[in-house]
Amino acid sequence: MNDEPTLGDATAWWSTGVTRIEPGLIELRGFPIQDLIGRAGFISTVWLMVRGELPSEREAALLEATMIASVDHGPQAPSIASARMAITCGVGINSAMANGVNTLGDVHGGAGQQCVQLLRDAQGLRDESGLDADAAARRVVDEHRASRRHVPGFGHRFHPVDPRRDALLDLVSAAVADGVLEGRFLELGLALERQVEAALGRPLPINIDGISAIVYAELGFDPELARGLFVLARSVGILAHAWEERETGRRIKGPLPPPLLADYIGPMTRPVPGEVPSRPRP
Amino acid sequence: MNDEPTLGDATAWWSTGVTRIEPGLIELRGFPIQDLIGRAGFISTVWLMVRGELPSEREAALLEATMIASVDHGPQAPSIASARMAITCGVGINSAMANGVNTLGDVHGGAGQQCVQLLRDAQGLRDESGLDADAAARRVVDEHRASRRHVPGFGHRFHPVDPRRDALLDLVSAAVADGVLEGRFLELGLALERQVEAALGRPLPINIDGISAIVYAELGFDPELARGLFVLARSVGILAHAWEERETGRRIKGPLPPPLLADYIGPMTRPVPGEVPSRPRP
Amino acid sequence: MNDEPTLGDATAWWSTGVTRIEPGLIELRGFPIQDLIGRAGFISTVWLMVRGELPSEREAALLEATMIASVDHGPQAPSIASARMAITCGVGINSAMANGVNTLGDVHGGAGQQCVQLLRDAQGLRDESGLDADAAARRVVDEHRASRRHVPGFGHRFHPVDPRRDALLDLVSAAVADGVLEGRFLELGLALERQVEAALGRPLPINIDGISAIVYAELGFDPELARGLFVLARSVGILAHAWEERETGRRIKGPLPPPLLADYIGPMTRPVPGEVPSRPRP
Amino acid sequence: MNDEPTLGDATAWWSTGVTRIEPGLIELRGFPIQDLIGRAGFISTVWLMVRGELPSEREAALLEATMIASVDHGPQAPSIASARMAITCGVGINSAMANGVNTLGDVHGGAGQQCVQLLRDAQGLRDESGLDADAAARRVVDEHRASRRHVPGFGHRFHPVDPRRDALLDLVSAAVADGVLEGRFLELGLALERQVEAALGRPLPINIDGISAIVYAELGFDPELARGLFVLARSVGILAHAWEERETGRRIKGPLPPPLLADYIGPMTRPVPGEVPSRPRP
């Protein structure tokens, strides 16, 4: 940016390679919108928008299955509860959905992203060291235990075995068998599952974040996009729950049903000292 | 809610008919998640989640086409620009997406919802009065002009004719011809387009909000769900743009490229009066 | 905006009269920031920023008292609960606060704004019709009851009498007695309280939204700014609660303590039909 | 949490020490709200809410000055621009403010927090090693340069010298001279400023984040609360700008004035391949 900016600097500041807009023209990554409407699938369009090219049939099917697996896990999740509470407060459904999406942070929505990163790092370790999958997985597990971090993508506080694990595992395994996917990250994910169990002395199966991460890593998605795709998928559940709450007609829904009040654990009644700081002068 | 609440009141307060969760079990509207993974389409799952039942093949195809048509319209849109700016500020991609979604309010994201409502009201008028489509449409247009409101769903500031209009119109017309849809709202939408042109003396074609509204109304979606589905669709563009911006590595992206500054139009330098209210005492 | 935009159009598009920024210079409404620091009060600065001029000492004191009255009402409020849940999900404290602020919509945060509008409308009615305060208030109450709308600013689901009512009423009454405020809106507010009680046959005292609205109306704030000032005030409680939750170290806090699950009220297990729409082709 | 939860688990899940609510009673940290209204200052109430006790007069004055210094830096900031765009999209002023607040992430709003942490770490280094302030500061600067990280709290892209630096520096220096503050973090901050200049060979003065961090560290605020207090302060500017934009009456304000369009840098028009994945079957 030079010291004498031009009008072109302003339009260049907002330049994009995603969508081209001109009067009467709308193109997504170079494809005229009217040629995609009725011919492309929604998931293929998602892939096109974030990757720049259309996926193959099998790639689209794997992404579609993974996103379906992530649409909802009920109102116990803060993302869903936030959206349900927000829509009772007199905001549009977009703002209720925004609150739900906003809570999908590093802890609530980030395990998939972290697990894709983990799989990539473990693969990098294999590439450098020539270790086999289980040896690389063991080292990763040991490092996490040494630094007291849990390995993202394994175990679930509700489900002994997450029903989404086997369903997606079958699809990704078939895609590997058919040569659609290389299978390096599937191999690593299963090795990690074995090594986590070996380290703990009890099974801690791959969860939805872990199995999604295997698919996303196999499909070549950046770790942060794994979070983005999870947000898209969970937005479906957020919408469905916000809408269900709207239909109840409730107003100002808090976490506890009235007349329940939160327990108070602070100091009891006390007088305000005579000299209160910054008190407005009379 | 009685005066002596029970533990059941707390779980009932959060009751839902969308998703059932038990250890080892996840069901969407009664369908086991593992039976949907790999068999259902994402758009059919969206329909299932917000409507409670799976759609027919043709219904799913119409919803899919309509949502694809809405995924993006470039960074000139505040929703997209907000997400692009937010992700340069050190928040997760979920928070950047939340900011984009949050801006899809009554004015930016609500025209489709308003147009579905308009179509329903106009149909109600026909049911009561027996007016034909054009007569009902004329009355609606006259009422809007009398109260100086624009008719939602018509005209676009960039596009003389929106390329998404014809593409979706062909699909919905074919569905009506095949008896998949009743066609009452398509008929009304086209009548409104004629009456708007007649009233203005120039064409103001159906835009993406209007054609989407026709499809959503024909498919039986509540007006507010039309907004919700638009939010889901536009979230794809929001993600793609947020990700493109992330890859630029920019930090704290404002609307103007540095060193450009906003024009200042307020009072020039002036002294603070000797007696400033509420000034903390020394 | 002409058809050949200039660079000036871009900087004018973002023009502001609030703050002037130049290298080495920051002025708020024309006052150099270094002259305000240490001399102006925070509340006076709030007033300056939204109104354009500094308030008098008494005006600042009234705004300060009203904003203090609004800082918090506990975690039963969705705004507070949303922020507490969000911060356990791995987002920054800014994003947790954003979720809390976002829920302060028309229903949860808008009653004060609506009550300022009501007071202005009632005053307009008096100016036109010459009605006295009680007659104008009676008409307003009758209109609300006729259209089955509750009168904003009266009654509270927890408090028979809101302790904030009397405390603020004393301050605003004293300001009227001293000629600092005209008192028209105080007179109307008390008349509305009488007429609401007369209509219901039981007292429904002015609540925090109503008493705040009286102060904001007397101080000349636009109704929408009443909402904005409430958001600023409640942001203090949102911050305090988000921080308290952060210190608990909880992760992914939902509305119910584990292992509690929401009641499920939807369809029970059912098979997915053989023909599922939009199923990805193998 | 045992396996048989009780109703008390639900109210305990939401327990708080901030605010006590009972019918007819509202207490902040044990102080009846009616005793604070009209006697406490807003900034003292902020302190009370996040710290649990009232501040001294001087402490309140320092916090007040620091928060005033942070209220706004104009619409070039993404936080302000986001709020201005959002309010033109048909959302409430609360949602416009939420979007502004949400952008105050690690990069846009986090430098103060990071600088408080830096000052604490440097002090910990002194406590362990007995190094003097400049020696400790030199080590911190060297470590940052070695890992190619910039030192948070120094330098500004607009201001050669930030006018807020000297104004706040005078106040904090006076408080140290009067024995109100210990001055350890002031000493370290000035040492860091010297060492940054020495390392770069040119001055990179303490900026608003750095001087705020010195005050917050001296006042004993947790680093994350420094971010929270900055969010509260900047919310004032966010409100003022959102309101100014509302008064313009603009609808759907994007970053560029129409008819300006973002530059397009992606692929040009291309045909959709005959076989599009996941295309809904006819």
C-alpha cells in the first residue's frame, strides 16, 4: 500500500476469488449460478465454495455423511441452549442462530479441528521418522499424557460407544478399500484409538470429533475448515431447536424453570461504607 | 409450573421433540443417526430437522436448488464483510461466522421471510374474497404504495434481472406442471411481478428473495423458517469468505485500506470546560 | 453517489462526527482525549459520545444512578446465562459478552425502550388533546388492554415491589423539585402506574424498565438509546458473571447439570424409508 | 455430582456469588441495590462486580481514566465498522453492539490482556532472579525477538506517540508517588519501552494497550479482566457509532459505497461438468 492511495486500493482491499458479481451475473468460483441451480448438490456447492473446485461423487458423499452426523446432539449442548434462550428474548432467528454458532469455540466446537491437526502432525512424524502408525500414535499419546492434555477426538461423556463412529468408519473404510482415499489418516486414527486404550487400560473409542477429523483429513481439509464445516452442520440443529422454542411462545427463557433461582454463595447483606468512591456530587 | 418445583420441572423445561439422546443412542426425529448417515441427503436432513418428516425427492430437490441459489453474493454484503473483518481480529472461525449470521436481520436477511408472509396474506385474501391472482396482487401492491412500503421480493440494486430468478422459476414451474406443487403461490408471485410493473410503469423483476419465497411458500415453510433456511445457505458463503480472508493473514482488517481514514464531520478541537461533571475527586 | 466514484466517496462512506483521528491526535466530539482523561467521568463520557455534548452534574448523576440500577439481575436472566455458558466453550471473554449482549432483544432488553416511546406518545397525546396526565394515561392503558398488549415498564415476575423503583424515583423527584428536570414524564409514569392498578384492580408497580424509561425520557434520550444504555449497564453484570464462570474452570456448561438430560417428547425409534431423498449415489 | 441428581443440583449448577435475588431484594456482592443507587459511582460498581469489593477513591479514579481512554478510536476499527454495518441490516442496537464486541478478539482487543500477562511474567522473573527492571525487560524483549513475536503494548500504526500514553502515565506516576500503587509494573513498563527502543534502534512508545496494562496490573486485575474492561469501555464507542449510523437511515451498509464492487481475482466463467456430484435425481 503506497502513501497515496487510489480508488483501486479500496476495491482491491475487498478483493475475492470466491464469487464474481456484475450486473446480471453471479458466478461461484467461475461457475454461473444458474448452471449450478438444479444440477449441483448443496454439499458439492459447500465444497466448491471452500475448496475452489467441485468434488468427486464419492468425496461429496463422504462430506455429506460426515456433516449429517454432526447436525445435533440435543439441548444439553450450550450452543443449542443458547439459541433456544436467545429466540425467546425478542431477536430474529438469525441472531438466535448467531449465539449458538458463537459458542462453538475451541472447547465446544474445536475438537475436530484439533484432531485434524493431531493427525497431520502424527503423519508428519511418520514421514520424518519412518515410524509405523502405532509407534507414531504411541508417541503422540505419551506426549499428551506427559503434558496432561487429553487426546482430542476420543471418548464421550454420554456415549460408551458413539453410534456415529461405526457408521462413518464403514464409509471411510469402504472409500479407502476402493482407492478413493489414501487411508493414511484412517490408519493413524485407529492406531491412536488402540494406543489411547493401551495407555488408559480401558477403551476410549473414537468419538464424532475424531471420526469427522479422519474424514476431513483424508479429504484434504485444513484443520480450521473442519471447525467451519462442523459449524455449518450444527447450524441445522441450532435452527431446528430455535424454531421449536419459538413455537412454544416462551418469553425470556432462562436456564431454570421459574420460580427456581440460582443458589447464592456470596456475602450476605452489608452496609455501603459512608465514603463511596466516585459518588456523583449533589 | 406449581410453587414446589421438582427435578422433573428442570428436565421438562428443556424438553424437545427434535433429537433423542441416551447413552449409545442418537435419534433425529425418531430416526437412528446411523441409519441416516450414508443414506439421507444433507438437505433432506435439514428438512427433517425443521419439519419433523423426510421430504419427497422432488421437495428435497427444490429446497436444495433454492439454498444453493442463496449461498453468496460477494463481500459487498455486510454479512460477508463482517465475517471477513472479524476473522482478522483473533477470533475463531465460529465467531467470525456468528457475526456474519447475526447481520442477516429484517433488512438484510428478512425479505424472503416477509415475502412468504406477503404471499400467505395475499392467498388468504383470495380465499376470503374470491379475487383472482392479479386482482389480489393489485390490492397488495396498492396497499404497499399507499403506506409507502416497498413490496418485498422484487427488484435488485445490482441486477436488472437476477440470474437466479429464471433458474429457480423453471424448477418451480416444472414442479407445478408435474403436480408436485399446487402452484397457488407461484401464480401469485408472477401476478405480483406484473402488478408491481404496472404500478411503477417499469419492470421490477422477482429477485432472489421473491423467488425463494415462492418456493418456500409452495413447500409449506413458515415465513420465519424461510429466514432460517436463508441463514443456513448464506452461512456457506460466510464460511468461504472468512476462510479466504484468514488465508490472507491480515490482522485487524477495517473497511478502508490503511492509511485511509474516515472523513470527520463533527466539531473541531475545543477545550474541556473547567467544571467537568462526575470528575473523580483527587 | 454519482456513477464515477472517487476515493473521497470511500472515506465519506465512513464519515463520522463522533471521533476525530489523526496521527498523534484523538478527539471525542472535539475534546482532546488527553483533556478528558482524569477530568471527565465515565458516565459523562458516555453521555458525550451518544449526545454530542457533556451533561450537567445533575444530569450525569441521574444517568449514573440509572445505569447502576441496571447492571445485573442474576443468572436466571438468559443474557447472563448465555455469557456464562459461552465462556466455558473456549471463546474469549469478548465473545461470551457478545452472546449476552445479543440476547437483550425486544423482549429481554427492549421494555425500557418501549416505555420511553410510550411516554413520548402519551405526552404527544397530551400536547394535542390537552388531556391531564391521568386521562392520557387511562387512554393509553385502555388501548393496550383493547389490543391485549401489556403496558411496558410495569410489574415484575419476581418482585412485588422492585427495590430499584423507590431509589430512582426519589432521585428523579428531587431533580424535578429542583427544576433540573421538567417532570412531565415523571408525572405521566406515576399516572400510568395509577391507571394500570385501576384497570387491573391490583397494584402493578413501575419496574426497573419503567423507572429507567422515566429518567431517560426526562433526560431527552431517544427510545432506542434507552436500550443502548441498558446494554452498556447490563454488560457489567455480563462481564462479572462470565468471569465468575471462567474461574470455576467448567468446560461446555449446558443448562442442566450432568447427567441430567432434557425430556424427549418426539417420535420414538422408526426405520428410515427404503427410498431416502437426495441420497448420494454410490 | 452423584448419579441421582436432586433439584438442588440444578440450582447449585447456576450458583453465583455476584448478585443475590429474592422477591423484593436485589444485592450486588452483598450491598442492597437501593443503597448503591445515588451513592456509588458507575466505575466503582464495575470494580465491585468483578472484584467483589468497592475500590478506594484513587483506585476508582485510575480505572475511570483508563476506561475513558479506551472508549473509541474511530470507524477504521473493525469493531466499530461491524456495529455500524449491522445496525443498517435490521437488527436491534443490542445485536449491532454484540457484533462490535465479538470482534474484540485476541488480535483486536487482546493486546492489553497480553501485556498484563507479560508484565506479570516479567515481575515473576524479577522475583525469582533478582534482576533489575531493565535486565528483566531486556530478557523479555530478546525472547520475543528470538521467537519473532512483537512485544504487546508498544507502537501504533497511526500515532507516532499516542496522546493517551502521557495522560495516563501522569496519573499512574502520581499514584505511585503518593503510595497508592506499588509501581513495580510501571517501572517494568517503562523499562520495556527503553529496551524495545534499544533493540529496534528507534522509539516504539507505550501504546494505549500498554499503558492500560500497566494500570490494570498495578490495580491487581487478572489479565483476562483487562480484556473484559476494555470491552466495556469500547462498548461506549460501539454504541455511539451504531447510533450515529442508525440516524443516517442507511440500509444494508457494506464496506464500499455503491456502486463500488470488490475486485474479483478468481477463475473466470467456466462450464459446469456434465456429471455434477450429488445432483438431486429428477
